[in-house]
Amino acid sequence: MRQHFEIIGSGLYLPQRTLTAEDVDARAGKPAGWTRAHTGVLQRHECVPPETLATMAHRAIDCAMQNASVAWREIDLILDASACRHQPIPCNAAFVQHTIGGDAEGIPCMDVQSTCLGFIVAMQVANALFGTGAYRHILIVCSEQALLGVDWDEPESACLMGDGAAAVVLRHAPERDGYFFAQQTFARNLEVCQIRGGGHVLPVTTYTPATESTFRFHMDGPQLLRIAAKHLPPMTEELLKAAGIAAGEVHVVPHQAAPKALAVVRRMLRFRADRFHNRVAQMGNLIAASIPAVLHQCRAENLIPRGEPVLLLGTSAGYSQAGLIFRM
């Protein structure tokens, strides 16, 4: 595979309301200090009215567009890679365009949905589209309101989550080497991380107060970590081998799943601490927005020199996992 793009802009928006670990303890009915000790997430932001998924996306996009110094007439595609949805139909990206208004009118819109891996998969899709020669600029956005859907009776997962949005602007560039992608799904583990209600099998019309937990997020964190420990290292090592890059040579932007899980992944795969970019304690798990959020922070703080290899790495419901190596 070849890389057909460069990142020319990025943006991040975190909602105005901040929740400390102690705020979350109270919401989950836990004693003060429980969230700090059990999850390691110290604070996160919460999207509450008048803020919405769309307004958060708009703020992140404005930042990315200004950073890229491009006008809306130059954008060829709006690609939404969020896990959270405005409503079942139409696609999220259409809501993003509607929120932006007339400047974005007529730009094609579509979604790529792969839960926590949405941004990585969207980057792969965008790279393939650039390879056709038909696209000049593609905007990718992820806007997530995870806290709205958690089950506070499952604090081990609920106390990890946060809300926010991130966006990147990609520009077509002369193709170059150094691009590698891998993705795997092991669907026998799909029950480990899921929201059962709300689709066509259990439609919203079947909701009752007694079945509310069926319509909220469920995750068996310890089991998910065991599955990742089995499958993630072989895939990642094979990806690095194909790229001819040692684990200590690559900058890693992982899905910000949980502080303890990230520590385990870094040790297992022998990544350098100074090249393993971890901000989950300050933001929580932003689902698909977590990787572009940290990628934006790395760009803003000049932590990854231009031309160096970057590995985007994560796991998601499914159980799925993916890795993408590209050059900044």
C-alpha cells in the first residue's frame, strides 16, 4: 500500500462542563476516591444542552479548517467516523453539514462506523479514495457523547468515559512508501462489548423502564483486556515487521480506552514511553474521537516531527482491532 495524503489541519473540542473523578464517584454511587483508584481517569468533559453532537463536531471542524487554511469550497467529502449517532437516518455527516450551513452545501457526506476504531478505518477509506485521483481534500470528524449512554450500575466502564469531538483535514499528496494497515475481527467475542437495544432486533419500541440497561453500554473490561492480550500483539508485531520498523522507533497514538489497559499494551509491545502518547487520564475514553483528539494534541505541541512514522492502534467492539502506520 502507498500513502496518498498528508494531514494539513486538525482540531479538538471538549465540552464546557468538566467532571472530576469525585463528581463521577457521586454519580456512580461510589465512595470518594473510587474512580481514581479503579480507573485512573482524573477528569473528563460532558456534553449537556445546549451543546450537542453536532455543535461539538462544528467546533472541532472550525478549528481543523482554520489550522489547515482551507475554504469549504475546497472540501470534496465530509466523512463522519463517530460511534454515537444523531438519529438512525440520515447519516451523521449530513447533520454535520446541516449544522455548518450554506458554506458546506452540496459537499458529499457519508459515515464510516467501526465504534472505537472509526477514525483508523476512516483514514484507510480516505487513503483509498485519494488513490483514485478524484479527491483533493477530505474532512474526517468524530463527535462522541459517551456519557449519555453509559450504565451507572456498571461503574467499571461508565467511569472511564468522556465526551468530545475531533477532526482532521487531509490533502491529496504525491504517493509515497511507509503506509501499512491491518484490521481483524473476532466476532465470537461480540457480547463482551455492546449495546443490545435500539436496533432492529430490539427496537426502541420495545423499551420499558425494566429493560433500560439493555439500551445502555455494556463492557466486560477484564475479559476484553484478556482478548486483546491474545490477539493484539501478533497483529501489531506483524504490522511493524512489514513496515520494517522497530517498536521503539515509532510514535504510537493508541485508542484511549483506559489508563490501566494502555499501560499493559505499552509493556506488552515494548513501545517507548516518550513515544506512546497517552492522555486518557485527562479526557477519558472518547470512543472514536480519542485517537484524532490525541493526534491533534501531538500536532499542536510538535511532539511528532514531520516525516516520522506514526502508528494509530486500537481495539473496538466486535471484537475488532486495527493498526495504521503512516508518515506525518
